[in-house]
Amino acid sequence: MTTLDSRPAPRPLQVSARNADSAPDRRWLVLAVVGVAQLMIILDASIVNIALPHAQVALHISNADRQWALTAYTLTFGGLLLLGGRIADYFGRKRTFLIALIGFAAASAFGGAAQSGTWLFSARAIQGVFAALLAPAVLSLITTTFTEAHERAKAFAVYGAISGTGGALGLIAGGLLTQYLSWRWTLLVNTPIAIAVFVASLFLVKESRASGDRHLDVPGAIVATGGLALLVYGFTEASLHGWSAPLTVTLLVSSGLLLAGFGWWETRAKNPMLPLRIVLERNRGASYLAFFFATLALFGTFLFLTYYFQDVLGYSALKAGVAFLPFPLGVITSSTIASRTLPRFGPRVLATVGFSAATLGMLWLTQLPAHSSYGVHVVPAMLLISLGMGHVFVPLSSTALLGVPNHDAGAASALVNTMQQVGGSLGVAFLNTIATSATASYAATHGGFTAAASVHGFTHAWAFSVGILLLAVITVASLVQSPKRGDGDSRGELAGDLEPELVPVG
């Protein structure tokens, strides 16, 4: 006989993370849209490199001033990232994302129409301002959209692949645009891309913002932005005039005082721009430091290989860009592998192996002869570095944001980008100073500035990069832990062992 159950029907359960942002298919569309925006930001840090010689001739820019086409962007980008992250938290991540896209598109069009060096440098600085709003908004949108563990690992694999390959793809795109269109298109190309992403985001991206106190920490923002800007500016001056130059010393000392003051202020501010709990957690702090070391070594490598391909091997702009293809292919491959093996091995093992492989690749480059074979001496080194970097970016991108409360998602995301951008800026300035000094010394004792002198400078700088990557290996191996199951920063949450939270609805 059939009986009726008189108990009330259970309340339906729903995965909060999924319904907070929409259906699974829609979330992957969101990732595609914000991923294109992230790629645009990364590309813009390198796409101008190959086009710069052409822009310099067209706009009559001196050799002493040409570096501002690159550093005007990195100064404002690196200096304003922390502030941009807090603005995204407090005023809405979608709103900040959309405003930043329009600003970036306008600045790119302004730069593409430049009629003088000052005009170009101003446009690059404005691009950096809007990139500082856009980058943390991108990462915080990924963080708040993908909270289910396995899907988050896949999303960060995509983000890691974009971050790792963007610089090399920028060089390829710069070569193509410069050779077949004009150097101006290395800037103008951003405008239609940004507009398309803007339109798609209006319909796909959901708004989110920090709860609770949303007052901006104005003193902290001013001090941090000033300290970071002076730090990048100081390293830039060191590359031009040396470490002992009065302006260099003044900038670096002032930066140190401001950043120390920022740390002191953040312990006392009612609503700090960068809550120290974000960086003092062991895994997150180690991840930020490792990101800094990675870009410190990597961006200089791109710069030196660019000059090596064009000035030593005599490649055209396009051929030099295509010569970087092994790098994005290696990062895409290793990012895919890392996203699948992260649940089994955890972040410490993958990142340690990744940095070790990159160190070996960098060591290979230190043996580069003046007259070498691209296939024998360059490709194996690039593959080792790129295969290692994919195993670095995926686990550390996730670990750096794991367990961060929603209120602080933008600040934590901004700090990831800050470590990358400042690390890259300082790396280019620091390693370029090492390379030019070594080249000058070699030229003085070997009959002038030859290809051998240039390569000697590059390999000398790469030897310093080996040391930097070894520091990254030590940092990850000694500080990153495999979180215990059940912790807020659990390995299960990171890698996919735990179920997402279920909450009653209706």
C-alpha cells in the first residue's frame, strides 16, 4: 500500500557560488571576456617594444628619451595598482572594469595619433592609469565568479596562460602590425578590442562590491602610490645614469621611506587600503614574493632576446616576433598540465618544479655564444623557461587569492598585479644596467662595441636572473605549505577536494 509522506518538502538547495554569478556556461563566457581584457593589458607592456625604433624615427625622439615610451606606462601602472584594487572593491568591480575599458580605449587612440614624443609619452602614462584600474578588476572578477574548486583551477589555468604568454605574444603582434601596417597600430589595435569587450561585459558580467566599510584610505593610497612610483622611477634612472647618481639615490631612499611609512600607517588605519592580513598569511605572502621574483627575471629576458634577434642575428621585426613562439606554446602547454595536476600535488610541488625548470633554462641562456644557432641555443632555453612558468603561474595565482574575504578581493588581486608589474619594471631597469655595464667593459678591452660585446652583456645579466630564480625556488619550497583539509585555505578548496557550500533557498 502506498502511503503519503506528510513531512514538509525539504527546501531546495543551491550552490551559492554558481547562482551568485549565473549558470556555468555564462561564467565561462565571463572568463573569455575578462581574459581578453587581461591579454590586452599584458600585450601593451611589450607590444610597443618592437615598434619603438619606428616610432622614434617618425616622432624624432632622442635616444635618451625613447625609454619613456615604456616607462611612462609602467610608472603609472605599477604606482596606482593598489589604489585601483581598492576602487574596484568599493565602487563595484563591473563598474570599474567598464570605466577602465573606455579610458584605456581612448588613451590608446590618443597614443596612436601622436605627433610628438611628448604626446606619445602622455598617452602611455594615461594608458597606465586605466590599466591600474582594469587589471585588479579582471582578477577580482575571476575570483568572485569562480568559487567552485575544480572550475576555479581551470579558470586560473587560463589566467596563468594569458599572464605567461602575453609578453611574448605582444612581441609577435608588434612585429606583425609594425611590418604590415604601421607602428601606430600597436596602440590603435586596443581601441576596437576594448570597445568589443565593453559591449559584451554589459550583458555578461555581474556587479559585485565589498560589503561593510567602503571608505577609501586616502592617506594610504597617496603614500603607497608615491612610494611605488618613486621606486620604479628610481630604477629607471639607475638604468640611464647609474646607481650612484644623485637623482637615483634620492628617488630610491625616498621610495623606501614612503613604503615603510605606508606599512606603518596600514597597521593603524581604520579601513586600510592593503590590510596586512592579506600579505602576512604565509602562503599568500610567499606567492606574492615569488611572483615578484618571476617577473623580475622574466621581463629582462624578453628585452635582451628582442635585441639579440634584431641586432645580433639581424632578424626583421616580424621574424623577431615569430622567434618568440616557443614561449607562449610552452606556457599554454604547462598551464594546462598544471591545472590538472594541482589537485594531486599541491602548489608547493608544482611551483618548485616550475621555478627549477625555468632556472635551468636561464642557465642555458648564459652559455649563448655571439654566433649561435637559434634552434640549438635559444629554443631549448625558451622551452625550459616557458614550461616551468606555466607550473608557476597557475598554482601561485590561486594560492595568492585563496581564503581572501570578498571585502578584500580587489586589494589582493591588485597586489598580485603590483608584484608582477613592479617586478617587471624593476627587472628591466636593474638587468639592463647590468647588461650595459658588462657590454661597455667588454668593448673597452676587446676592440669596441661588437656583437660579441652585446651578447656578453646579455649573458652577464642572465646570470643575475639565474640567481633571482634560485631565490624564487627557495621561497616557494620553504614557505608555501600544502594547506590542511578543513582550513579556510584548505588544499581541498584550492584543488577541488571539497564540495562547494550549499545554502537553502526560498
